[in-house]
Amino acid sequence: MRTAIISDIHGNLEALQAVLKDIEKQRVDRIICLGDVIGYGPNPRECLDLVMKMQVCVIGNHDYGAVNDPEGFSAAAERAIFWTRQQVERSDDPEDARRRIQFLMKLPRIYSEDKVLYVHGSIRNPINEYVFPDDIYNRRKMERLFMMIETYCFQGHTHQPGIFTPDYSFLPPDSFHYKYRLTEPKAMINVGSVGQPRDEDCRSCYVIYEPPNVEFRRVEYDIDITANKIFAIADLDPFLGERLYRGN
């Protein structure tokens, strides 16, 4: 099984379309989305419609916030999620709106298959917990997380791609030339972000998983189009567009 794993699209249609175009060339059997399809970006409805065609999707904190009360969001993120909720609920066809809302409400927190886990945040708190690269220095946290997984856990949420290994190391993709063979009994793999990278690389990031191999792929897209859409929407902080150029 050859699987493309994407995460953190955040309503960035141009980035998602570019990634899907790249995925088409990779001869994958399916696509798994690790959540945060919406939030921050200007095209939540269009991104939801594309993700709804995928084989698996789990819920992210912004997806959850769009159909429930957002918790722990910054002022800009909270304002963006309320705007996003309005867009999801609004449609020329009420059936389309109902379909999108039901999709979000039915998303699972965890997807498990052949001892491999797929979550948005972490296995301990699938929706909200961040596992940052610097957490390798928090031995107690890392021990607890590794105790809770049986083999591998694919996750997103931080927008920072790389692999956490049981010896408390974090390996960014460029340290292994973007292709890694999983030989450890356990690992946590952050697949990065499609729509809002935060590792100082403005290109979209996603993963192709074909056991035991993991390949990180970077994809360019037209940032100007997405950023200008954000700048034109009063309820979206201009910072959300500006950061796309910096990749942070």
C-alpha cells in the first residue's frame, strides 16, 4: 500500500491543488488527511470538498473549532475560525452546507491500521497536543508518548516536518535527504503542512508512506494568489498571508 499523507491545509486551495497534482504523479493507492482542513485560509469550502473525496481524514483542532467552541486559540485564529464557520454554513445549495458540516462532525480523532496510528496532534491528545522538535528535551513527555504507540504514529499540528525516534532525537527531512527507511521499532512522523509551513520553507510539505519507507515531498505553489485573497478579507489577519512567504 502506497499512501500519501497530508495535513494542515488550512483553507489554502492553491497549496492543496498543487499538492494533489504532485500526488497524481506518485502512483499512490490512497490519501490520508491528518486534519486542519480549514482555519486561517480563504477557501474552506473548496478545500473541504476536495478532502471529502479522500479515503481517510481525522479531525484537527481548527476543524473541531469550526463546529464547536474554539479553545486555546489566539485572537487572530479565533476570529478566523468564526469567519470560517460562517463560510462553511453558507452555500447557494443548503445540501452542500449540510454535507460539509456533517463531514466535520463525523471526523474521528484517531485512525488506526496495522498497528500504525494517524492523528492530528498526538496519540495522547489527538486534537490539541503539540509535539515540537524541542520536546526531545522533555524526556518525560517523550517517554509517555512512545509508551502509547505500538509502532508508528503519523501526525501534524506543529507544521514542522520530521521524525521523532525512540532515542529522543528529532530528524528534519533535509538531514536524511527527504527519504527515510523506518528501521526503529517505533517512531513519530510529523508530515508537515500543506497550507501553512512553519519550518522556514514556504513550500507545501507532505509524506508518501510505503512501508518501511517514508518520503517527504516539497511542492511549490502560487503564494501570491492565496495571500492576496487573505488580504482582501477583513476578518482574516494580514499576518496569515504574510507568514506564507516566510514559511514560519
